[in-house]
Amino acid sequence: LQPRHFKDQRGTFVKTYHNELFAHLGIHFTPREEFYSISHKGVLRGMHFQRPPKAQTKIVRAVTGVIYDVLVDMRKGSPTYGKWEGYILSEHNHRQLLVPKGFAHGFVTLTPNCNVQYKVDEYFSKEHDGGIAFDDPEIGIQWPMPLNKLVLSEKDKQHPTLSEFDNPFIWEGK
């Protein structure tokens, strides 16, 4: 998503969410919670999701700094199952990433003091929280820095690979 932004002598103004515009684009999203993280350079957070019935669609943006943001399609039967895509999100390009239900999400910070904001359409549920391995060789995500230089939580180091995960996500042909 590329929100409109306006610059003048005072700085920049960005509209990050507009319900009618999103609906016009076919994005039906109503935020329920909003979070943000502040991370040092080289921090990897991911690859996260919530299992049904508490699965979440997310809208992610870098308020400050630069991140490399990655999605992995986990929907069994999807033509892109197990495939990944990466995007640069930054305070400069103002881009936002829509992460649909059934996709694992993660990012690595490329600059110091990255403030990353998430809007989600379902409340966080620890019981439904999950993840897959950021370094799953079958997926083959190409992170922009050496894996041994990344800073991860202990939890994120322990996620199963996609093939090991008891996957509840099914592609519905959309």
C-alpha cells in the first residue's frame, strides 16, 4: 500500500488508514488493535501469525527507520504456498504492507531505532499465537544480512519449519 503523503515547509503529513478508500480497493479491514515495536539494527522479528479462529490480517509500516519485511504464504492449496516476498518499508517511502490471514510475517531492521507499527483486525490471543522458522531451507528467504548477525528472541529461534507445522490455513481460491 502506498498512502498519500503531503510535504511542505513544516514536514510531512501521511494518511495511513482510510476505511472508504480501502473498501474501494477491495480491502475490507477494520482495526481492532494497534501495536508498535522499537528495535535495534539487525533485529529479526518473525515469522509470526495467529491460528484460526483468531487469525489476523495486519497492516504494517515503519514509522521510523528502514525494515525488510517478508511474507510467506501458508495457505495449503494456494498456487503460491510456501513462497515468500520481501519489501522495503521505511519512514521515507511511507509504504505499508497488507498481511492477509494465512500468511506468516516477519521483518529485519536495517537501521537503528526502527519503530514498526501494526494494525490488526483481530485481538491478540496467546493461545493462537504461532510462528514458523525464519531460516526454513525449503522456503529459502533471502534476508539482507548474514543470519549469524541477526538478533532474535529465544521464541523466534524455536519455531518449526513450514512442513513440520500442523497447518490449519487453507486457500479459498481468493
